[in-house]
Amino acid sequence: MSIFFFCNLWFDRKQSKAVAGLQIFYKFKQFISSHRILEVSEFRFVTEIHKANKHFRSYEINSTTNKMAEANQEQQVKILKRLLEGWRMALLPLKSVLLWEHQWHPCAIFASVSILFMTIWLMDLNTLASLAVVGLVLNFVDFIVPIICNTVYGPTGWTGQKEKMYEDICRSIVMNYNKILDQVKSFYSMRENSPSMYYIISISMLCILAWMASTINNVFLLYIFSTVVLLWPGIQQRGIFNTLTSLIYKVPKITQKTE
């Protein structure tokens, strides 16, 4: 009986030890899992902080660059205002003509460009002589326009509203100039990023230009180019180009529906 009692007691102790060991094992396992969860959560927290810090730094860099660009743009506007001060009275009606504020403005642009190039064509000059004549005309216009503006209008005819319009014109000129300059820089950056595409585009464009210059009259090409450049602000203002592109995109859909 005593032997059975001691055996039972020994078995209970072993069972209790096993249960205690299992409990300790499960607690240790829970501790390890919670510790890993804490490590993972801390790692995620640190990565999120790092991402937020990078985003904040990029935002600071972008804001500083935007501020520098705006300051540079304002400086360019001030310089351009000083350069075009003699033309300020002529720029206001010239803006209305280029933006087609009246229906006869595109006809006036087309007629003036046509008369100028017809005169050059009738003179039948070579390339250097044509460039010299164009330079003389531009210098004469640059000399006579400020004198006429100051004589006709005078300093009393310049108001605050006209000054604001003149500043808007100078700002739009600077913005368009910077856009064109950024596009040229982005094109030349292709030389380092993708040189094959850069050389394919540049060589193909130069070959097309050489073929057009050799087959078509150069005065006529300059006439077409000048007409398009002078009519382009009014085309954009009236939304004609966007309307044409939307119609071109709609043509394949209409043909598919009819088929």
C-alpha cells in the first residue's frame, strides 16, 4: 500500500512538472511572439517615420525650388519690363491683335505677313541680302515705334490698369520662354538618358528639314513658318487646335461604329 502510495505520489509530481513545463513553454512562446510583434511594429514605425521624413524633405526641396523659380521669374519679368519700356504702348494693341479679340485680326496678320514676304520675293535677293534687309527693317521698326508711342500718347496716357496689363504681357512672355527652354533642355537631356532615341529623333528631323529646304522655296517655308507662329496665340486662345485634335481622335471611333 505504501509502495503504491509513493508511486502515485511520484507520478503526480512528474505530471505536475510536465504541466508546469508545458505552461512555461507556452508562456515563453507567447513572450517570443509578442516580442517579435513588438519588433515588427517598431520596425514598421521606424520605416514609416523614415518615409515621412523623406517625403517632408522632398516637399521642402520642392518648395524651395519653387520659391527660387518664382523669384527668378519675377526678376526676369522686371528685366523684360525695362527692355520693352519703349514698346509698352504698342504691346497692348499688339496683344489684342495676336489673341484675335476682333474677327478681322487674323486677316490683318495674314495680310501683313503676305505683303512682307511678297516684297522679299519680288526683290529676288539672295540669302545674305534677304537677312540684311530683314535686319534693317527690324532696326527701323525698333527705332521708330518708341518715338511714335511717346509722341502720340505721352506720359499722361499711361494708367495703372495699362501698367498691370503690360506686366501680365511680360509675365506671359517670360513663362512661355521658360517653357520652351525647359523643353529644349529636356530634349538635350535625352543625350545622356537615352542616346539612341536622341540621335534617331535629331537625325531624322535634320534629314526632313534638309529635304524640305532643298525641294521647297526657302522664302515660302519662312512665310509658312512666320504665319503659323503669329497665328498660334489666337489659335490657342480660341481653342481651335484642341477642337481639331478632339475631332481627329473621334474619327476612328465613328468609323468603327459605322462598320
